Amino acid sequence: MEKDKKVIIKVRAIILHEEKLLVVEHPHDTTFVALPGGHLEWGEDLKECLSREIMEELGVKPDIGRLFYVNTFTQAEKQYVEFFFEIKNGINYLDTEKLIRSHAHEITKIVWINPTDDIRILPKILAENFKAGKVVSDEVRYYKE
């Protein structure tokens, strides 16, 4: 039924430093890593949401830059729309384990990865672009997985 279907909006942080990408592993599924971020709450702006989520999960206030990606995908009765923003102060995330992170329980691991690392990153298109050195772009890219 249509009434059972939901659209969920998420925001994600693209945190780069010296050609490495910061990714997180979640306890509900350790078969892949993803970019930090979370769900938009009622009345929240996309960048407000991203700032809140990154502060909760990583303990560092992000300097949010440009929008790089919009990705949509479906799972069961849910359609997700994800917005991926550049974080310009990547150097501040080098040692987040020692910081106050109110939602640290939501993350199993925080890892800096290289493009050559053999790690499953979702979404797949971001993984492909990272491995090809093409995460950063002058245009917003739209994908449907």
C-alpha cells in the first residue's frame, strides 16, 4: 500500500585529508563502510542536520562546503534520498576517538581509507569515484542505485 511507503532524507559528509577518506562502520551491518551522517529531523535544514549528526558521531564541528552528490535508492517500503556535502576541515577529524561524541554508540569504527584499500564502501558510485580520484567535482552529480 502507498500509505506504508516512506521517503527518508539523509545527509552524508565527504571528509577528505591528504587523499584519504573518512568512513564509518555501523553496528547493524559490518560488511561495508559508509560516510558519516544521518537522518533529517522535522523542520531541519540539510546543513543543520549534517552539522548536528557530525557533532554527535565524531565530536567535531564541520565546516560544510559544496554539495557533491545526490543519491536515491529503495529498500523494502522506503525510498532514501541522500545529500553528500564536502567538509572543508578534514584535518580536524584525524583523532576523533578522544573527543566527546554523544552518539559514539552508533558507530563501530572510524577509519581513514586510501583509494587502493580493499574495503566495501556504500554507495557504490562514491566508492568507484573515490578509487578513481574523482570524488571532488565542479558539478553536483545525481545517482540512483
